Amino acid sequence: MYLARSLAAYRAVGQAALLARSFTATSGVHGQEDKQPRNGGLLAQIRDDMKQAMRAKDKPRATLLKSVITEVTYAEKKATSEQAAAAALDDAGVMAAIQRSIKKRQEAIDAYGKAQREDLAAKEREERNMLASYLPVQLTPEEIDAEARRAVAEVGATSVKDMGEVMRAIRIAPGCASKQAIATAVRTAITQASST
């Protein structure tokens, strides 16, 4: 009898501790923020789309969206500070993860094209297009070049050493162009500006 009472008391204390932990984690006590974005955001949309894909038994789409969520979670856990972890969860961080996934798909498409495996390349193209639907409209290379030239003129850059300052002056919304494309355009614009 004593054992049954102590076991029941142990369970009650354990449940109370679990409730207290879950309340503390979601209530923002001691400066801890809730890990889920409260405003909805892109990550919430991807999670909802994944759930819908699972309900519709659309396994390829559900698997693809799970991989994006996993990549965002990994970036959050890999972050060294709370600020960096929060940045991984905001829309810009999620868009960066999607762009990395698109880049991987594009590299796979190129490799499968060289190996003459059109069936696998078609699958990767489909996944790339699904991921691209979560990004804003992409800027054309001409638009990126024009913004890079504007930023170079604004900063007055004359050498590649000024590239960081020019990159900070760029006014392109997150997700509208890859950082690599922007950096290439800035490098070209600086080279053209220094040669004239």
C-alpha cells in the first residue's frame, strides 16, 4: 500500500514538473522566446503545407518540405548565439535555407544531365520548382547588375577591398536573389568602375 501511494505521488510530481517545464518554455519566462514564429511566417506556411501533403499522401512533396524544415532546424541548433538562432527562424533565414536547397538541386540537375540521366534530372527539376514557389519573384541578372552599379557609385568603391561596404549598401530584398549572384555582380561592377 505504501508503495502504491509513493508511486502515485511520484507520478503526480513528475506530471507537475512536466507541466511547469512546458509552461516555462512557451511563456517567455527569463527571456526565453517561443521557438515557433508567432506571426505565422514562411516556416509556419511550410509546416502547414507539409501537413497537407502528408494528409493528401503526396510523399515526394512531404519529404521535400521535411528536408527544408530539418535544414532550418539544423541552422538554428548550429547557431552560436540566441540572436543567430532567431535569425535562422525568421523569413530571411528560411529563404536562405530554401536557396541552399535549390542550389543543391541545380547542381544535381547539372550532374544528371552530364550523366544522361534525364529521369533523375526531371525529379530534381520538379523539386527545385516546388522550392522556388516559396521564394519571392527572383530578380533578373540585369536588375541585380543595375543595383550593384548603383551601390558601387553610392559608396564610391574603387577596389575589391570596398566590397563589404558595397554589399551593405545593396538594397535587394531577402530571397529575391542569391548572395552568390549579388557578390558576382558587385565584383563585376567594382572592376568596371575601377577601369573607367
